[in-house]
Amino acid sequence: MRLFRSVGGAVAGPRLEGRQVFLRSPVERDWRAYADLRTASRAFLEPWEPTWPADALTRDAFQRRLARYEADWRDDAGYSFLVFRREDATMVGGITMSNVRRGVAQDGTLGYWVGEAHAQRGYMTDALLLVVDFSFDHLALHRLEAACLPSNEASQRLLVRCGFAREGFARRYLKIRGEWRDHLLFALLEDDPRQVRPTAASLTRTTV
């Protein structure tokens, strides 16, 4: 099943429809909304993320990001989505399934962020459930992994709510804000019980 197409130099993947949000691959015209949302949420996001480059929110940096996403989709190495509120198509965050490994592993790593104004509204729960279904049902992965800082209780609750189980503790696992930080490790297998899907959830094609 080929889920990637290139249209005018942009990623064209499937559009995932949930109860509260829809997900689609990013395109160049998303830059301003992306930059504005990340700027407004900087203090909220920075404690949990790698150090932001000086040009992190420039148009050029966003275009480089799009090129990397396109290569990842084409090579079956990763799948990145922006998250939009269904009622008005407002961008609320992003979610990525990266480090896809085939062969005997068949797994990938999840990462996500939500704008401060849109946190604690159920949007990322909806988005994560959509990507779980996409990963298992359309990419035929066996295992999804995620890691979060021990102090990030909101992320831990999100993962548990979506069926992930805590599997371990990794010392100095990822560099966050310039420091190697311990992380909690979570995973979900394709045959683990999954949360009941919202009735509106669906996957459709889009050329965005």
C-alpha cells in the first residue's frame, strides 16, 4: 500500500479524521500558523523539547523540515502530521511517528506537541488514537514506542489513556534543552487492547 505521493514538491499523505480533530501532512502554506502557534506556546513547550535552533520558526527552517518529512514518507522512515481542530481547521499541534524499523522489528517512535491554548481539551488524545490506528492498520507495524520525562505527568496520562504500558526507565536517554535527561519508556503492541474508537474516525486521501 503506497501512502506517499509528491504533489508540487509537498508531501501528500492520507488525511486522518477523528471526533475532534483531523490530521494531515504539513505543506508550505502551514508555515505562518505553525510559527505563530509555536511562538505563542514557546514557554509551555521548551521544558520538554530539544533546544530550539535560533532559526527554528523561520520560513527557511520550515521548508527544510518539509523536505525531511517528504524524504521520510518516501523512504518509509517516518510519518509526520499537523493536528487541526475539526470545527474550524485551527492548527492545534503536531504528531510524528519516526524511526520506523522494518525487518524483524516493525516498530516506530511517537512524538507529539500541542499548543498551550489547546492543551487539556482532548485534542491530542484524539490525534494519538488516529496515529495508533494508522500505524497498526495501514503501516502494519507491530509496536509503537514513546518516551517522556518523569516530570511530564500530562504526557504520561495521555499515553496510559491511549493504551500504552510503561515498560522501563532510561537513564540520560535524550538531550532536552541541552542536557541529557532520564526518560520513562512506554509501548503499545498491535494486539494490545486499544481504546474504543470515536465513531467519526476515518482515513481519507488528500492532496492538500
